[in-house]
Amino acid sequence: MELKDYQKLILKEIKVYLESLAEQKTKYDRFREMDPDYDSDFSKKAWESVSTNDFTPKQNGIDEYLPNFCIKVPTGGGKTLLATHSIDLIQNYYTNQKTGFVLWIVPTNQIYRQTLSALRNREHPYRQTLDLSSGGRTVILERTDRFSPQDVEENLCVMVLMLPAANRQNKETLKMFQDSSGFESFFPPEDQPTLHDALIQQMPNLDVFVGENGFFGKQIKTSLGNTLRVLQPIVIIDEGQRAYSQRAQETIRGFNPRIVVELSATPPAGSNILVSVSGQDLNKEEMIKLDLHVINKASTEWKHTLLSTVDMRNQLEQKAEEYESQTGRYIRPITLIQVERTGKNQRGQGYIHSEDAKEYLIRECNISPEEIAIKSSDKDDIEGIDLMNRDCSIRYIITKQALQEGWDCPFAYVLAVLTNSSAVTAMTQLVGRVLRQPYANKTGIQLLDESYVYCFQQSSQRILEGIRNGLTNEGMGDLAGRVVESQERPESKKIEVKYREKFKHFEGKIYLPRFAIQEEGKWRELSYEMDLVSRIDWSQIDLEPVKNLTLSSSLRKEERTKVNLSEEEKNVLKRTGYEEKTSGLSIDYVFMTRHLISIVPNPWIAYEMSEQVITAFRDKGIDDNLIASNLVFIVEELEKRVQIEKDRLAEGIFKQLIKDKVMHFFIEETTGYKLPKRIKASETNRRLTRDTGEPIQLSLFEYFPEDDFNEMEKKVAIYLDKQEKLLWWYRNMARADYFVQGWKKNKIFPDFIVAEKAEDYDEDYSKVYVVETKGLHLKNEDTKYKENVFALCNDLGKEMSWDELGLEFESDKPIEFQVVYENEWERRFNEMFEKIE
């Protein structure tokens, strides 16, 4: 298998480290010969000579300094291939031998079977790499296999071992640490206690038998565990982050390794990261299926979600067949289906069971039973099956969580998540299973070069956050932005949500003020275009800042640059082609007018503004070619200036209308806003709850959908729901509910309407707060504008009683408008509600 460029670079860095390690080890051994008390960590010195990364010193079970390094590589990055090449480099540049013993530790049964199968297959690139290193003398072993010193001397012996089997939690019962036949030749004869004592002195952590009263001395157990300690193997740890418990570390170091290599997508603290692969590295090499499309099915029926995945998989297979006819490369797209239950006695309990999904695929989707497999803790239909073989018919694999880690099949393209929203964490761990590109190369067919996740009844925001976290957990956090949400419209029906029973008496009686204008004896709502823009005197627009712009003195040239990825990681991009030519722009008043027409409704006035600016430049003696070269810059600045001036003049008109009592801010039957009696929500939407999981209690309506809130708004709503002096709160929806029209075009839709409980009667309210919440990153000119409008609303509200026009709204219920920022909302609400705890 040809190595990718990033893999070649990684192996080059490992080689440099091993050369330094060998040099420092030689010096260390030489000094130790001269002075047995000499003590210096050669592994740390070697590290510091080649790497600036942090280094955690480690020692093996007999207190020898333990060289160790981690290869940080994301899912799909070829970590096993890198491990086999690392073994070759260690033998060539550190141990200087072609034979010996390698202990390859894996965390799960699934990874164990995959690794063992690949290493035993002489046609597989992993095995071929080892055979090249050993000169064709590679022996692959399991824990139950027996081998001799001659086997180790003449071959490269690689034992694949599952971490739980090596863990010494119950060391007296674990077979690998029990005395057993088959390993006697690694130890002194039983009748030579002196030799036993000498070996024990050399390796004090060997397990021994002690005769009664110690009369016969100590006898070393002839166990596999002791054999590994004597051999001092090279240790490879797959999924290294899984081996960082204290017991696991003690066990691994207890094998007295001469060097340890960790492979991990997310190394924990304490890992010595020598080389690191990013998700972008994999993407550049076309090894992963991106973009990742997330399709959130909001249907009330999980079968609809599954049906969509069947349709997508069928489309993929059709493209795969076309691809094979053109290239000869075989791809059989597979769908992974995550269900809620897989146990034998768990069906029919209100959860989506693996057998339910299988039955639906067979009966409703006409899928052959041979194409469906279930992978669970008690049923494994894919054990021992090569899913990439042409003879394999499996196209659907149903699981709960058995494929979360370690499972590896590049033919997996689609993930169907049928679990409830609380299982997002488990779902995100499955995302990595659909990312690997078949044959580690793009096909050139977009559908086959991307991956797909279908979700049933999930929160869109939570899904995307979870998947981004999942990519981070797979070591590909830098690619989180390549997640594409494909939101399907809910198929479920809308249902009406009513007032809470205790607030029923407020139905149709909660009014909010708006700016209104009286016309022909009637009141109507303020219209931005009709009442403000139509009154603007455009001759008052000040264009002097644009007329006085400093133009670039050089003629603008059109640049055409071609870029590609750079071979040097630090540069990221390289330029592969470049040409330039003088721009063909000319002074074009129509071009300028078109850009102003969205701000200035009269095209003749916009045209005149354009002429004014160009004439001003010409009057200064600026050449037309130079003006034309700067035309885009001029138009951009002109647009900005006209908008600023338009807002300034509209503000003046707005305030003059108030001053002249043409416009009022009050509650009036035809223009005032009345909170709705019902709201509509999808029956599938998740309801907002308190952070304890309990239902909210103080919302005006029985519930609000969680999707209606961003994270800050959710925190605010939950906080409000706990306030003792608050009677009710209402989530005001943008572009649908109450708004305030100011002197700028866009209406202001506050986030919350909040009612404070009356002191004398706790079933009524004494004051209403209209609240707009803002994140700190949104604290800008627009926010300042909203603050100014709200301040004006508050000032005007103090000048009149709200029941002037005889509505059912008592005059002692003032309304206050507030803009509250992310870093102060809790304090501000405490102040509003008199610092309620």
C-alpha cells in the first residue's frame, strides 16, 4: 500500500526520534558500564533534542527508563499501517534487529479480531510491511499460542492481546499469569535455584512460587506473563487513551517493555505526542467522506426515517455500480442503524428494537434477510465476515452501541439514528464509523465521496453540537465545520398549545403598546416606508465624506491566481498560477444607481447622488481612469454613507412626529398588540424543561418547544421559571409576535415578555417587562439602536396611562423595555425582581 504524504512525513519524524534515542541510549549504556550509579533519563534527552512537545518520563516494571511516544491520528488515518511501519523503524534504528517480540495491545474484541485477521493475511498491507521488516519471517500469535526462545530468535513474533486479558485485577485467576506448560524453556531449570535467584534479581517483578519456609528458595512461574517480562517486548497500544487507568498502566509497564508506541485520536494528559495528524491532513489526502450531511427527520414515525435511509443507500449503490463499471473498483454501500434496544426480552416495551427495524426492512422495504445483520452484545451476525468482500451481501447493520469504537468498514456510508434525543452522546460515537473513504481515495462522484446521518426526532442544534463533539473525539475537531445540516420539513401535524389553567383568566387581555399614527380619525400602526422614508428630504443627505475619499493612486488590475495545497504544512496553500491585466472598468452611473436603489427608493435621486460624487472627484482634477479603477471602492463607501444618513434623517422625522403628537406610543384596540390565545407547535418537538429535567411551571402557555430557544435564551427562560415574584413569562417569537418599529427598517422583536406578580394579589401582575437578550459578541451599533428605541419607549410610557382608550388594562401596570447582555442578565433580572434569591 502506497503511503500518503502525511504518513511519510510522520514516519520521517519517528525515524529522527529513534536515531536520537539510539544515540542517547548508547551514551547511557557506556556511562553505566563505567559508573553503575550513573543516572540520567536518556529517553527524555532524546525527546528534547527533536521535539518541543511536553514529555512525561516513564519507567517500566524493573525501573528502567521507558522510551514511549504517541502517534496522534484521527479515525480513518491509517493508524495500524503506521504502527507496522513504526515497528520496522524501531528494529532498524533502535533495537538493531530483525527478529524479536512485539506485544500488540488492543482494547476491544472487535478491534482484536480485525487486527488479528489483517496481520495473519499475507496479502494484507499490514502483514506485508511486517514481512518486509523481518525478511518474511513473521509469526502472529494469540494469548493461547505456545512459542519457544528459538521462535523469538529466528522470527518477528507479534502477539495480539486484548487489554482486559492483560489487566491484573485478579492476577491469581488470570490464565496469562498462571504457571503453565509450554514456556519452561524461557526460564532456568527447576533444580537450579541459583539461576532463578539471579534472574529474579535482574527482573524483580517476576511472579514466583515460594516453598514452605522458603527452604527450596524462589521458583519463577513459567507463565505467559513472566515470559513477556523476560522478553521485554516492543509494545504497541491501539486506542491508547483506553489504557490510562492506573491498573492498565501498571500492567503494561509491568511487561518490562523496551519501548512503547501509543496510537490514539484523542491522547489524554500524560501522553508523549511525538507526531500529530489533523483531520485536514486526511481530507487533503481524500481519505474521508466529507461533507457530512445531517438530515433531521421530524416525522412522528421512526419508520419514515428508516425509509429515507433505504432510499439514500439505494441511490448510493446505483452510483457505486456505475463507478465499478468505469474503474473496476467494488463498493457496496452499507447503512448502520442505531436502535434503542437489542436484548432478547426487551422487545415490545415502547422502545425501537433491533428486531422491529429488521422486520420493517424485510416486510415494508422488500430487503432480503441476507442483507441485514444485527450486531449486539448477545448477537453478532458479522463475526468473522469480510464486509468488503464481493461475496458478502450485507447492506444493513443494526446495532445499539456495539459499533461505537474500533469497528472499521469504509463501505459504511449512511447512519440512521432511531434513538431518542437523550442518546446523542452514543450517536456521535457512531459518526466516525461512516467517515472512512473506500480504498482511501475519492471516487470523483460527489454522492460517493460524502457521508450521511439521518436522525429521528432530534433537536437540530443538539445533533450538530453532538456530531461536532463526535468529530473532536475522533481526532478531527478541525473538520467540525464540514458538517452540513440538511433539515427536512416536519411531516408531523401542528397542534395548538393553550394557556396554563392558572393563567386562563388572562386570555385576550394582555396588550402591548406600539407606535401608532392617527389618520382621518382612525389609528393605524406606524409604517416605516410610508411614514418615515416618504418624508425624507434626500437633499439633506451629506455626501462630503465620500467626495473626500482618498483613492488608490495605482490603476486597478485584475488578478487571476490559481492555488493548490502546499506540500509544506505551515504554508497550507501554494500558488500554482498567476496573471494580471488592467481592469476594464469604466465610470458607470447605472452601475452605481443599481447599488443605491435598495436604500434610496427613487432611482433618479440615486442617479443624482452618483453624479454628485463623480463630479466632485473630477473637480479635484482626478483622472477618469483612476476614478474608474476605484469605482467599486467608491460605490461601497457611498452605500455605507447613504444608509447612515438615511437612518439619521429617519430618526429626526420619527422624533418630530412624536413631538408634534402625530405619532403616539400606546395601547389602542386596532394597533396595540394582544398576546395570542393559542400558539402552534409540532407534536414531535421536544419541550423545554428546567435544568433538572422537570417541566417548566411559569410559562404563560402549557409549554414551549426547545428548538425556539438558543443556548442563552434557554438559560434565561429556565432562570425566569424559578423566580418567586414572577407570575408568568412568554417567549416572543421573531417575525411572528410582538415587535417595536423604530426609525430603522428592521423591526425589533424582543425575546421575552415577563410579568411580575402583584404584591396584594398573587394571581395578577403589577408590571410587565419586555426583554431583548444579547450575547456580548452582538454588542454593536444595532444593539445601541435597540437600547435607544427601548429608552424612548420607557420615557413615553411614563407620560400616559395605558388604559387611556378604555381597554381592559389597568393604569397601575406599567411596561418597561430592557436590553440585557449575556454577562449581566442574572444580575439585571435580580434587580428587576428585587434581588429574589
